[in-house]
Amino acid sequence: MTTQRLGLIMHGVTGRMGMNQHLIRSIVAIRQQGGVTLSNGDKVLPDPILIGRNAEKIEALARAHGIERWGTDLDAALANKEDTVFFDAGTTQMRPTLLAKAIRAGKHVYCEKPIATNLNEAVEIARLAEKSGLKHGAVQDKLFLPGLRKLDMLRRAGFFGKMLSVRIEFGYWVFEGDLQPIQRPSWNYRAEDGGGMILDMMCHWRYVLDNMFGEVRSISCLGTTHIPQRWDEAGKPYACTADDAAYATAELTGHNGEPVVAQLNMSWATRVRRDDLVTFHVDGTHGSAVAGLSDCRAQSRVNTPRPVWNPDVKQTMPFFDQWQEVPDTETYDNGFKIQWEHFIRHVVENEPYRYTLPDGAKGVQLVEAALQSWRERRWVDVPALQI
């Protein structure tokens, strides 16, 4: 067994997502386990260089996690031929430009989503990546959540029979900042800074729906800004210019060709009374299931209870207790880390990989369709995307 080095440029990892999920829980964790194992038993050890604008912050981050290389000069990092992969978790507005620069420098690219703020830029960067012959990928982390993996196992086993519908409920209350400190960055609520619920979450729902339930064919969406004023990190009030909630219905073509209806509710202005911060409720002729981030509960056709509607009598049926938990049949690693390992094997030994930049562009396509639906107050078709 041998261990080979993989030079990795990591940009934008001082932010919450980039630091916690991609740096600490993925790359640092992979390094601590001795690397990524290839099909022949060899190992690949990522050797990252952290690149950011704030030298003090990036140096402290590198030192805290045993990373020797860091810097503020992205062009110099891209010029180093010993580093062959570029990763970006910075601002969405800058992402297409940074990816294009990295591709032209001959780097394989991997990035957070959305891959762009508009479809034209998303398609352009996806086409550039496809023509380059380089490896490329977009993060689609929710597919690797334990709850969704259990839900997908039910689907592949035929548990649902004919799938009828899926309902996604997502969100929680994000504090405004006056009474309690904010727990999400203020830029999320400013459209001019790339904020907005639809831009943020429709990219997620596209890959979840397409991969697990059926290809999105059309959408009807209503966005809104429920909270018009919030307070930023410095405690100063600002006007919210981005949508903080959206309510959508989508038509899918299921994997068996049958239609599936999807309802998508997402809000930063809701209080949670469900199993998790996000739940995926699937109904089928032979059974139903509800998955959260980690758990999944199912109810089969033969175990479905017979409730009685009587508004004059208090309901005594324990609905939450009538579902059977899908057990943990394996050890579930961090979803971001799993996808990083897939991408590294894709780069090093050409392991098949489907979560590419064209798939990322499909997420932006659904964003634009949802925004158009909201703006024009109508259903919008989502045609096959040509890259």
C-alpha cells in the first residue's frame, strides 16, 4: 500500500459552512483517518492550502487544524502545478469567475452551490468545465444524509408501491437580532449580497427531487419576505431585501414514468413542531415514510390505522407512535465527507461520478423557474437543460 499526495486549493473556508463541513469535518477528518482509500488499497492524502482575504483569520484557522499552508494570493496558488484541485465555498456572486479562472489554470474544480446566481452563468461555467476535460463537481450533500439514505433504501426496495407525493418541510425561526443574537449571517437576507431562500434552497431541492423521487417538470412558487427588518452582526438594523420563505408545488415524472406531486415549504420565520428541522414525507400506494436528517420512520399498507373523524370528541389516537423506525444498518459518516471522498476517487482513479457542474446548473434552473413563477404568478415548465 502506498500513499499519494493530492494538492488542494481551498477558497472561502473561513465561513460557517466552508470551515465546519468542508474543512474540519471533511478534509481534516480525511487527513486524520490517513487519507481516502482507493480500489487497490492505496491511499490519497489531501494536502490543502487555505486561501482567503483575511491573512490573520486564515492563518489562525490553518494553525488550529494542523494545516501548514495558507495564503491570500489566489493567483499564486493557482499557478502552483503541484496543487491540482480547486474548491470554492466563497460568495455565490464570485463563484463562476473563480471556477473559470481555476479551470483555465488546469485545475479540477469542486464547489458549493449555487454554482451561480443566474442560469446563464451556471450554464456557461458548466460548458467550460465539460469542454476542458477536467474533473468537476458540485456539492449535493443532502443525498448523503442518514435519513435520506434510509428513505432511498425504502424506495429501491419497492416499499412505496406507486409513489404518489412527497412533502418537504424545512426551516426554523431565525432570530431578528434585536431580542436575541442572530444565528445566520445577515447577508442571507439581502438580495444584493446573494441572499434569499429560493436561491439558497431550490438548488438543494432540485437534486433531492431528481435523484430520489422524479425529475422536476414544472413548478408553481410563491416567495415572500415575512420579516422586513433585521439586525446585523454589529447590532445595526437593516432592511431585508431577500425572500425569507417560499411555498411551492412541483410536478415530477417519477422513476417509473408515473406523475408525482411535490410540495416544498421553506421558511426562516417558522417555529418547529415536527421530527426535525427538515422532513421528507413520502406517500405511496403500499406505504409512507418520513425522514429527517438522521432518522426515518415508515408505515406500510397493512399497518395503516383507521382514524375516525369526529370533531366533537378529543383525538386520542397516537399518530406519531404508529410509525416503525427504519434501523441503522450501517455506520453513517458525515455527508459532506462522503461526497469529498467520492470526488477525490473520481479525480485520482476516475471513479464514476454524477454530481457534476451540469447537475449544479439544473439547481439554478429551478431557482430561476421558481422566481419567474413568483413574479408572474403562474406555473412555469422546467425543460431538460442543454449543456
